[in-house]
Amino acid sequence: MNDRVMNALFLSTGNSTRSIMAESLLNHHGHGWIRAFSAGSFPRAAVDPEALGLLERSGLPVEGLRCKS
């Protein structure tokens, strides 16, 4: 059995919607085998509230999600 954890990095410009959603999805569905991160080249001030709402309604984690470079 392979107990190595793989890392994934999602890059985008603003790091406020798509890469944030991808980070949450992969962290949830990776079941601890994959650790996902996201970043942006020009991160916005805050995560898109509609994206956070969609993730929450879908039962996906939103804690700790933030725009970062």
C-alpha cells in the first residue's frame, strides 16, 4: 500500500473562484491521499461569495479558503 500523499496546486489569476473551488473539491474527494492548494498571480481581496455558497450547499469544505499568492 502506498501511503504517500500527493500535492496538487491550482493556479489562476485572481484565486477567488475556480482555483478555490478546485482546491476544496480535490481536498474533499482526495480522501487524504491528495492535498490541494490554490494560488493566484494577482490574488483578489476575498473569495467570491457565490463560490463559497455553492461549495457550502454542495457539502464541501470552505474553512480556511482564502485568496493567496
